[in-house]
Amino acid sequence: MPRSRRHGEYAPLRPGQPDRRPWLRTAQLNTAGWSALLGVCAAAGGVGVLLARALGLPGSSGLALTVVPVGAVVLADRRRWADMETSFGWGGSVAEVSRVVEELRNRGVDAQVRPEPQYEQPWWDRIDTPPDAEPTASLVYTNRHAATVRDVLRSHGLDLPNQW
């Protein structure tokens, strides 16, 4: 009897409330980081007020520059997140994952097949796997292609767990 494994179902972090995505996906600011960001925002606001007054506009119109540093941080964070690799395994064989990878490559996604590490070990060092088990693999892709990967996997009857 072949063994199959599924991903764990994710429980909501706060029961009764919808899960919210954090506005920074990879950056985790400490006290010094928050202070620096607020300081740069205040400096940008001050420069905006001085620039607005120099142009003959009301000083409050220059306060719009206050949000520019926050936008730059969010843009850099999203770009970094999009370049990060992620993987998804559903217990599919290497051949099955390879077929999905080929379909994704036809759609312009740079996807790869990554065999599960337990099958790269010698047979005597495998703890949880029976010796005659078929090797499984995971699908590896970058986060920027998550929507395309989700569509292809749904067409194959698979569904990604909730993520960002």
C-alpha cells in the first residue's frame, strides 16, 4: 500500500477574523529600522514643505513627499519577495512533476523539479520510507509566477495552500 502525504491545513491565526497579509513580506523592522523609516519620512516631508513654499504652493501640499520613502521600502520588499524561490510538493512522482514543469515552461515560467531529499540518501539511511517507495519530487518556482503556477496546478486537480 503506497503512503501518501498531504500538506497540513492552515488554521486562521485569529478565529473569526479574516487573515490579513502583512504590508512588508520579507522585511522585519526592529526599533532602529522603524525609527530610521520614520526619520526618513519626516525628512522627506520637511523637504516637501520647503519645496512647496519655494514654488509658491501651500506648505501642506509638500507633505505628500512623506509617503515616498514608505513606497520605496514596499516596492523594494515586493521585488525581493518576487525573486524568492518557493516549492510545493503534493507527493507526485518525479515524472508527474516533470510534466507540470514542462507545461509551466511552455507558459514562460522558470520552474524546476526538485527530488525529495530523502530519496537522495542511500537506502540504508532512509528512516521513514519503505525501500520500494516511488521517489517523489517538489515543484520549485519564483513567487512572481505564483498565479500561473496556481492555474496550472488547478487544471491538474491540485490546489496550493493559502499563501501571501
